[in-house]
Amino acid sequence: MYTVDLNSDLGESFGNYKIGLDEEVIQYVTSANIACGWHAGDPLVMEKTVHMAKKENVRIGAHPGYPDLMGFGRRNITCSPKEVKAYVKYQLGALQAFTKSLGEKIQHVKPHGAMYNMAAKDYALAKAVAEAIYEVDENVILMGLANSALIKAAEEIGLKVANEVFADRAYNTDGTLVSRSLEGAVIHDTDVAIKRVIKMVKEGKVTAINGEEIHIKADSICVHGDNPKAVAFVKQIREKLEEEGVKVTAISNFIK
């Protein structure tokens, strides 16, 4: 049987500012990446989101990013591996306080935005992220871009890994995501995106932006729920996967 996880970035509201449709999207995903207050989120939002995940039986992941609220953590920041390691520990520890107090555990860590993209290519940064997780809790899974430096570094350190793929993003031939600044980077056709997802899960392949077929491992699919159309898309992906005989379940249920 084919098995895959559906994950989404949640808990990104801040103070009086509401971002995303967390209450709606959490009904269809199996893992939640919860912002830890640096690129988005705040203590009250973090606690509320952990509560929500527990109620919906959705596994919890820390979503650490650069200290960049204004840029939503999407701007590249030059940091040493030592700094990145401390940043990840700090944010993971913050979320752990809420999960522990509510009788839950952290399933995984998925870096956010610029930290994710930079560590996917820069082995020194990837190693810093993996070491941070391992030194806090070696049982936590690192979720990273499929076949990237993040996955390689985590495996070498001894962490369990989840290869992540994206339902609505185009790929380069080296397995990296096409820059959002380029045309065709985001796939807007729902039917096309769903067919790509099923192919990634069942065949381990995806068609790159130049038409070349590349190999890819899909343990978890990232979906976004920042508008009503996106939530409907998440629901449709889950339903179609299950129709195709794919079991949709949290990564901790099949990555051992």
C-alpha cells in the first residue's frame, strides 16, 4: 500500500492579525507545522494551535524560521551555522513547552521559508539544523525538501527524515523548487497539481519545468490553506489520494 502524509503551515497569525484558515485546513491534514514566533505566530497563537492539533488528532511539528516578522521569514539572512543551530533550538524549545504542558509531543521539525530553502542547498546550514534537533530530541523527524542537503545531513547525523514534496510548485531538474519570481513556478490548475501529486507518491517521479522526468521521494505533501480556494484544494487532494488507494496518515506512523 502507498502511504503519505499531508502537512500544512499553521499558527501564522500574530496579535490582532489573522493569517490563514487554520480551523478549516486542519480538518484535512495529518501533520501541522506550527510557527514558533520568529517569522510568524506568538505565544497565544502557538498554544491555541497546539490545542487545535490535539483536538483534531493532527501531529505537531515545529516550524522555525529566521527572526524576520516583517519579511515573514522569506528574506535570505546571512547567519553562521552556529547561529542557525541556536535559532532552531530556541524555537523548538518554545513549542515544546506548549506541547509538554498539553500532554503532546513534537513529531517533526520543518524549517520555514528562507531557512528551509538555504539549508536545502547549503550543507553547513543543513547540518546545523539537524544537529540542533538531534541534541534536543533525537527521536524528532526532520522534514525537508526531498533529496536535498537537509535530508542528507539529517541521515548522516542519525535523525529520521521525511522527504517533502509540494503539490502546487514546479521543480527544477536538480529537484529544487523553481523560484517564485519565474513564470510557471506555481501551478494553479488543480487537476494538474493533483495528477502530479499522485505520480510523485505512486511512481516516485515528477515532470520538471523543462519537461524532463526526475526521481523524487514523497513522504509528505505540503499543502497551503490561506484562502477558501486553497482549503477546497486540500480537501480534494486528500479525497483523490484515498480514491487512488493511498493511505493518508502522519509521518510518525510509517517512518520508524
